[in-house]
Amino acid sequence: MRKLLVAVDGSKTSLEAVRYAVGLAQAGAEIEIHLLNVQPPLPSAAATFLSRDVIRSFHHEEGEKALAAARELVDKAGLRHQSHIAVGAAAEAIVEYVKERACEQIVMGTRGLSPVPSLLLGSTAIKVLHLAEVPVTLVPRRRRS
């Protein structure tokens, strides 16, 4: 069984990536789906005024919100999955998770929620392409009528 990481940030494009992974499983691919949300660290100025527990709780709550729709899609398809919330730089955290969990492929949307503009791809997608040592499948947001 192949381990497949799907990067989820709560954007419509990341949900398309989840749909793609679900489609693979429904088509007969033997995959274990890992949903990963990466929360950006709080600015150090803000972090100095908050306890570690408050910061951890904040990241957990925000990560759970971002993962909710993705989990729902996978659950509705009747597929087993794991989900995880990381904190840090998104591309680096995605690649680190893949290494730690021995995932064999990364699936992610071409553009997420990041406010950083890019001509064709989101900045996180570009960084993951450069850092990953496993295949990366980029799924565009579909236009629905």
C-alpha cells in the first residue's frame, strides 16, 4: 500500500487535491491517505506574550478548521486516513513529513491561501517541487459552472 500525502490548507484548490487522491483510491489504487495542514508560526513579537499552551491550542484549532472539509471528503468516500497538523514553513514541513512517514507521493493544489503571488504556481508548490525527493502531483482548481 502506497502512502500518499495530501497537503491541505483549506483552500478550494487543496480540496481538489483531496478529491484527486480520493479518485485514485476509488479507481483501485491501494493508497493510504495522509492529510497534512501546516500552520505558519506566530510572529515572535506576539509569541513572547502568549504561553506555549495558548500557541499550541491556536495552531491546533486553525489546523482543525483547515482539515475539516478534507476529512469530510475522505470520510464520505469511506477511506481510512491519517491527518496531522505541523507548524513551520509549509514546503519544508511537507517534505519533512514525507521523509518521516515514508510517503511515496505528494499531492497538492497549484495555489493555496498564501497571499504571495506567483505567475503560474503558488510559492509553496514551487518550493515543494524543488525540495521533494518523491513525485509531486499538482492539481489545479477546477472551474465549476
